[in-house]
Amino acid sequence: MDDPTRMFRLDGRTAIVTGASSGLGVVMSEALAGAGANVVLAARRTERIEELAGSITAAGGKAVAVPCDVSREDDVDRMIAATQERFGSIDVLVNNAGVADPRPAEQESLEQFKRVLDVNLSGVFLCAQRCSRVMLAKGSGVIVNVASVLGVVGAGQIPQASYTASKGGVVNLTRELAAQWARRGIRVNAILPGWFPSEMTAGMFDNDDGKRWIRGRTPMGRAGDPKELNGALLFLASDASSYVTGAMVLVDGGWTTV
């Protein structure tokens, strides 16, 4: 009997993970390596991704660290070149890099607004575009964009116009790229996490009021464990989702249901 779990494997495939230096990026990188992928760890903090690459390699996986600021074209082009030089191709891109700058909209300067969009939206487009050129040439590839529940609902009590705008842009950019490339072998989907502990959300998880607010607003009554994103990630990155494109997979404990 065939093992249906084999379709979730990524043996011999090469995956780039942006924002791999902390939080969800670390967990996702380890999950992809555990599924057999060669993982390219891309982030601005070189020391952290080099440490993670060493950890994955010591555990029997394959990983390489490539410093990259996703808002800079030259950096992204170097990341693509380094990936091809090291592993020969690109099969999966996980667009995870992101920043946030919570503040009331009336106090947010245009410069601050643009800075968030440069990383969270323009960076997603830039990495997807550059990777697509490699993927289109070989007729296959997978892009997984990490958006947010705040791409489909407002933040409200934690005001951050730039972040919600950027993640809303990622949601519809995912649909558009999926539609453009569906007949050319590239699938594009997105994961929309709810509240998970990470470097970006540390301010909410470092105090009891923040944790109570998350528990009270989430139908499942708790925040997520970062490893609870791995199922959605491996599904979208692998052949298990071979007939899925343009999809938004909510992993939010029910946050967007109420």
C-alpha cells in the first residue's frame, strides 16, 4: 500500500526562507529541512542564520545562510545567485520576512508607513518575481507567502495601518500571482497566522494583559504554538497541495470567525 504521507516530503528540493533569523522563520526552516529540503536561510542578521544553518546541518539536514534584505534588489539578486550556485535550482520560496511598527494612524509618518510596505509587500513581490524567473524556466515551483489574519480583518485595538495594509496587499498579490502563473507551473498560496509568540509579537506575550487579551479574543482560547504552522506550510510547499493555488490558509484558532 502506498504511504500517503510521502506526498508531504520535499527530498532533494531547494527552499528559500526569508526572515529566517528569528521566530516563525526559524521554525519553518527547521520543518522544511526535516521534510528533506535543502534550505536557504535568508535574513539581515548574518550571525543568527549562520547559527541556525549550523544547527540544521548538525541534525542531519542541509542548510546554508545567505544574508539578505528583501527590500533591496541587489540583495535579492545575490540570494538567487547564491541559491543556484549552491543547490542548482529553486523549488520553493517561503516569503516570511516582515516588520511591524504599531502606532495610531494619525501619528504614523509617511516614511514609517513606506518602510513597512517596503519589507512586507514590496519585498514579497521582489522575491517572488526573481524566484519566478528561475521557476518559469523549468516549468515548476511553489511560493508560500506568509500574510496574517490582519490582512483580512483590522487590528483595531493595536493600531498599525501600515502592517494591515501590507498584509492585505500580500493576500491579493498572492491571488494575482497565482492566476498569472497557474498555467506555467508555479503555484502561489498564503498562510495567514493568527497570534503566535515571536520576536515581532513579544510585546503582547511579555505581559499578562496582552496574553489575556489574546485568549479572550480567540475562539480556541489560546495563542498558537509556532509548530502548529508546520502542517499548513508542508501542505502548501509539497505535492500534497498540487491542485491548490491562490488559497489563503488561515491558522488562527478561529480569530477570523467572529
